Amino acid sequence: MTAPLSATGRVILGMIARGKRSGYEIKQLVDRSTRYFWAASYGQIYPELRRLEEAGLVRGRSDPSGARAKMAYELTEEGAAALRDWLTDATGLTYELRDEAMLKLFFSDLEPGTALETVGAMRTLHEAKREQLRAIRAAAPEMPAGPALTLELGLGLTSWLVDWCRATEERLARESHVKVEV
Amino acid sequence: MTAPLSATGRVILGMIARGKRSGYEIKQLVDRSTRYFWAASYGQIYPELRRLEEAGLVRGRSDPSGARAKMAYELTEEGAAALRDWLTDATGLTYELRDEAMLKLFFSDLEPGTALETVGAMRTLHEAKREQLRAIRAAAPEMPAGPALTLELGLGLTSWLVDWCRATEERLARESHVKVEV
DNA sequence: AGGTGCATGTAACAGGTTACATGATTAA
DNA sequence: TTAATCATGTAACCTGTTACATGCACCT
């Protein structure tokens, strides 16, 4: 029965378990991997590292390169146990989405003609995300099973979204065309 | 050039434009429609309604039913213009996701055997969401074009996710089976 | 000499949730 | 009578972002 992990604490512990040991390195890795479904900023990471240390889940020692300060964190026994507990428990998974494009789409009939443009903007966004994910995959052909799974899921999801947008754009264009013609 | 709309202000203005006029009604409608991609709580709605009124975007008057207090809000000219401006502008669309299931999946290789369970929990969640969306569609066969579009998108998306989870569960089960057998 | 990257950190703010308090109305 | 629903509202809290400050190291 270890203490429950805070939201940001989860990513931090996981990243430290993967071998990344400074706040800076954790941020780098988050930005290249989980950021699409779980972001973290310095403003969260550094204070949280301190809290985790106070709670005894990580242990940090100074590991400077020359005169440049650097902290090297590693998991304690308790930290490894907390990470295991969290990974083993599949209940109460948070899921939060805030998608302004969908909100605009929801209200699109209030301002006729905006639906097509909104879906177009939505497609552009997801296309960009898909390209970024492809670049990540290309840059690291070998990766652990977990990251590989989420990358595959992200790629599939964005691809589905791009296709939906394209199909919907065609349909909306056809409908407005028919309306004009008849 | 009207003032930019705050996050919650967007939903509120849209819902008022759809005819919902009290904070309570707005919350009800949000919970039955946009909540899957854009939530709102009373703690946001009531203060925001006041701010919108101070900014001159909505106008509220008391409209009690008997001795039960009730406020009826409607859009002002400025409010309608702000809503139009927002709907017409397809740039800078916020998109934020926080999906703990995907995060656990990302770290699943740190604790062998958890991937299958995590994907299973993920599927259960999306199946439930899909059922809720189906219930909404069944309860309101006639709906405006905007809500119909987002409902269709939500249903398609959750269905794709459920299918991906199912396929991945099969694959993971097969792989672990092979591992045991060889 | 200057720009980029490594590295740490914080203060101010923004946005949102939860829990609570209050009270009327309606249906069982 | 009592539970559910209608209806408003706030205070405390949590979580997270943005912008800034600081300084070393390395490359050109």
C-alpha cells in the first residue's frame, strides 16, 4: 500500500525508470514521446521532483558536468513500488479531451458555411500531428514495446481522423453544391 | 474587432444562441452533448455568465417560476458578433488530451504483463462512451447539423478505438502465448 | 563575440473541479 | 413525507502554463 502518485509524478517516475535522470532530460523525452496524450512543463517537473524526493520516491544527487549544475535522480525502492502499483492498477483512468475544433463543429450550423472550413482546419491539425509522429518513428526505428504501442495507436488514430475529415469535407462540399444547383 | 472569447464563454454563448437561457440549462445541455470534447462545471458557468454580462455579450433578466429564482440570458448584438467571429475564425484551435490509459501503455514494458490489462481497461472505457453516445443519438433522432456531425465523429472515433483495443488484445495474447509455448 | 543548447528554477496567472450552502418544486 | 429535480452560487483547492531570470558550455 504505497502512496498514490500525482498526475505529473507518474510521468516523472516512469521516465526515471527508463533511465532519464535530470528534470531537463525528462522534459526532453516527454516532448518527444508522451506529449500527444500527456504533457508536462518545467513549472510542473521541477517542483514535483522535489516533492517526490521529500516523499522518498526518488533520490537526487548533484552530478555536475564541469561547472554546469545537474541533478541525477534515481528511483528508491518505494518509488519503484509506487510505479509498479500504478502500472498494475487498471481502474479510474483519467481521460480528458478539450478539442476546440469539435466545439466549433458542434455550433457550426449557427453560422452557415463554417462547417467546411472548420473540418478543413481540423484536418490540417491532425495531418501535422501525423507527420510529427511519423518523424518520431523514423528517427527511432528501435524502441521499447510500450512506446511502440502508443506510437502505433497515435498514428492510427490521427490517420482515421484525417480520413474522416477528408470524407466529411467532400460530403459537405457536395451538399452545398447541390443546394446551389437546385 | 470584438473581444476574444474565453474558453468557457464560447460554450455558453453557443448554448444561449441555441436557446438555452439559464446557467442550469446550459450545464444540462453541455452534459448531454459537448462534454465528451468540452466540459464545463457550475463553478465556471455562473461566474462566467456574470463576466459575459459585464462585458456586454449577454443580457440577463430574472425570470422566476413561482418563488423559484431563475435567470434568463440572451445574446446582445455584441454577443452574437463575438460568437460569429469565433465561429468564422479557424486558426489557433486548442487541442488538449490527457489519457492516462495511453500513459500506462507507454510505460507498460516496465512491468511486464500489464499491457494486456491496460488495453482491456481502455477498451471498456471507450465501449462505455460509445454506448452513451448511441443512447444520445437514439434519444434525439432529429438534431441540428452541428451536433449531428460531432456525434457522428464521436461515434466513429470511439468505434475505431474499441476495434484497435480488441485487435491489440488479441495480438498481445497471441504473443504471450507463443512465448510460453516456445 | 554571439547564438544555440544544456540546465535549473520561480512567480504570476489561467483555468477548472469539488464540495458545500441554500432553498423551491414536483412526483412517489 | 421524502426523495429527486430545479436553480443559484461560492470558497478552497488543484493542476498546469507562460514568461522570466540565471548561468555554463560549445560551436562558428
